[in-house]
Amino acid sequence: GLSSHYDVTAYITGVMPLDDVSSSGRNGLYTIPQSDERSSGNAALRKFFPLDKGDGVLHTFDVLHGVDVDPKLNKPRTSLIVWFVDKGVADEKETSTIPQSWLRKPEGDCSEFVAAIASEYTDGDKDVGASLKLYLSSASKGNPFAMTALAQMCDDGEVPESEYDKVRGIVSNYNLFNPFSPTKGVGVTAPSCIELAPPLWYRAAIEGGHRVSANSLAVHIMQQYTLNEDEMDEDEQLDALLMASTLFSLVQIQGYDASDSLERLMDVEYTRLRRIGVTEEKFFASPVVQQILSMTV
């Protein structure tokens, strides 16, 4: 299948199934409707199209969609896909380098996110400045895909410190109690946008259902645990591993295989419990172990 995404190179996409795999309305093409209040990529919100062979669906570039077929069907899915573009009308005053005419003046968080992707590689070279402005605007409207992209840019050191207050505002505007928000105030001396990646991942994962952010944050937590476990007390260790197990479980629930990550986390928890003297009889009472087993058994 294909994970949920927006189309970047087509203004309108046409989908015509060439078999009956999607006829039941539980397989094939799906969309995730977005509300005025909040965007989300959560798999629980998927709505499938019941399409018989020869039926057709058209959707615009800003419709969040994907493809999922139950592997138990043990049969391939074949569709005819047609991408339509809109050349638009030439504007001598137009300064945008985005080749897609319909993305040059984006409106709304979805359009801005798609335009940001398009602007990243306009002539083969990455244009961080053009895409960053659009990601910031889309993320400020609550788009979890933009937040995920912005978090990755922060983590990669691509967001200048001059944007620190703006990015931190995006985090605090949506959740004042985000547990990963930096404790120091806005406008501090020499702030680092790198520290804003975890709270952005948290917002996109927990409220936006974005599995990449959930996985990125879980990996970040495990890295920090490995580096700092000797300085952490038992409660802090448990909190970190329980958060990581919950996030990896969210990834699994979204339909993506996180079993390897959960197994490695089980080894880490087993080592922690043995170190603090927990007997094997009480091993299964650990909330981390219970969370992992709920996803793997």
C-alpha cells in the first residue's frame, strides 16, 4: 500500500480500478477527511471508496489519501492512474520558482505543505529558505505533516536561530502542557531550534496521528535514555521507556511494523528491571512490558 500523502506534481488525480479488490469498500484507495479545527493523518479516520472494476474517482492535490489492501486477500490490486496538471495563465509579475502553477499562491495548511515540498527542489538543488517559510505557515495552522517536516529540519540544524521564537510559538499555541517543550522562556540568549524538534514530533504524533513523528520521538527518547540513564532515577527511567513503548505502539497501530523496535525496547526494560532487583515473577507487572506485549502477542 501507500501511506497517506498529498500529490505534489498533479493538480487532479484520476483513479480507476481494473479489478474488484476495492469493491467491498475496505481496501484500495482511501482518504482521511480533514476538519476545519484540526488536520490529522490517523489511520482510524480512513474512509475507503467502494469501487468496482471500471469505476473512477477524481481528487485534487490537497486531499490526503493513500492505498491499503489487506494482505490476507492474497491478491494484487491493479489501477489506472491519470495525473492532470493545470498550466495556468502566464503572469509576468510571477517570481515563484515552483513549476506547479496551482501551488504558487497556496491557501490553507494543506496547500502550503504541498507547496513547501514542491519548493524544496525546484532546480535540482534544495531551497531551504523557500520551503521553511511555507512549512512554518502550514505548521502554525496545525498541519501534522508540516510539523513533522519542520521538526526534521530543526533536528538537522537547518532552521536558523532567528526563527526560534516563531517555532516555539507553534508548539506552545497548540499545547501549553507539551512535556517536551523547553523550559526556558522565549527570547533567551543563544537558543537552539534543535531542542524544538521533540515537542514538534510530540504534537504531530499525539494530536495529529503522524506515525513518522511518533517513531522519530520514540527513537529520540531511547537515544536520550541510553546517554543519560546513569543520571536518571527509577521513576525517570520508567517514564522514558513507557513513553517510548507508547509511541512505538502508535506506529504499530497505524499499520506499520514496529515489532523490531518493540523487541529492542523489551530487552532494555528487562536489563533495567534486573539491575534494580525485580524478580522474574514480577517482570510482567512492568507497565512497559505490558504495553509491549499488548502490541506483539
